[in-house]
Amino acid sequence: MGSDPLRASLAEQLTHMRGDDAALSDALLDVVIETVAPGGEPVSVLRPRDWDELRHQEGAVARTAPYWARLWPSGLALADALALRDDLDDARVLELGSGLGLPSVVAARAGARVLATDGVSDAVVFTAHNLAVNDLEGEVALVDWRAAEALVDRGPWDLIVAADVFYLRHNVDALLRLLPRLTNDGRGEVVIADPSRAGGREFLAAARGLFTVDTRADPERERVNVHTLRRRGRDQR
């Protein structure tokens, strides 16, 4: 289990972000710090110890499944891709669907000015703690992509990143509407890691009207692709 100060900080921020009096499950506060190494450099990731038990306990009180609380292959692939870049120093980086926030941690470590967002308050809290655990600075925010005017207003973004976000149809639709607005200055680049979901294929087919798409298979993770999208010029549409 995490140290008492860390557990107390998590409990305080989780309760604050949830905005209700619901009890926090034991599995949510039973945490471990795992070490991963995107690009060969170690990163500490604070996460719930037992995902299956967390899912069971959250389901018992009618909360949605905590998909944010695992290090999924696409998130690891995105973190690896960011670790190989040499253009992140002072870049404005926006992560959508941060989960545990590993890609944001990697970007912040490279000197980026990071805003990590998620639609689940628990994920936002863990992302903030993961930046702190690694002695990094960055912003976090609870954001619904279907009402994301604040993200548009804070643009332009140099880089927008996301991992495994096409598991729901409304996510596909929301990102097709949002990403062109986040890159409407023509400069912003988008990098998305996806485990070959049907929603991902649908998104890419529609996005090619406004973006060029470069797709590379992740060498370590079967079925995971990393897609880089850049806005087309008017004469390319």
C-alpha cells in the first residue's frame, strides 16, 4: 500500500474531485508505484494495485468501470513514441484521455508545457500525482470532449496526444469535431496510439479529409499503431 501521506493526499483529492460524499473504495486507495522505461528512461507510475478488485468494488456501487486505472499497451506505445522525439522542449502539449498520465509525464520530462485531461475525475487525480511523483510540473483538468470550448480557447497547441480513445462511438464523433478546432491554425500535430479498433479505422477514414496521416506499427505491441496527423493545406484537400 502507498505511504500514509500519499494515501491521504489521494483520498483528499479524489473526494474533492468527485464532489460527493460517496466512500472511496479500498481498492482505489491501495496503490503501488510501478517503474516503466519509455525510451529507456525510468518513469514512476502510481496506480491502483489490483485492477480487477477495483473494477469489482466500483461496480458494486454503480460506478463505471475504471478503465483509466491500467497501463494499456496503447498508452505505453504513445509514451515510447514521445520519448523518441527531440522537439518537445517548451512545446504546448495537450493529452486527451490521460488515464494514469504516462504520456504527459514523458512529455513533461522532455520539457513540454503539458495539460493532461480526462473525463473521469479519478484519472485526473492520479495523473496529477504521477506528475508529482516524478518531480515534474504540469496542469490537469477534468474535461468532456463534447463540451471542450476551454481547450479550443487555450489553443493553439503544438501537439495533441491520445491513446486508445476510440472504444466508444461517441468518442469517435467527438474527436472528429474537436481535433480540427484544436489545430485550426494549421500548425498543430496530433499523435494517437490505437490497438486497431474499428472506431479507430472509422476515425482515420473521416479525418483524412483534413489531415495527412502517417501510421506506424508499434514494434513491441501487437496490433497497436501510432498515427501522426497533420493538417492539410487548402490545396491538398
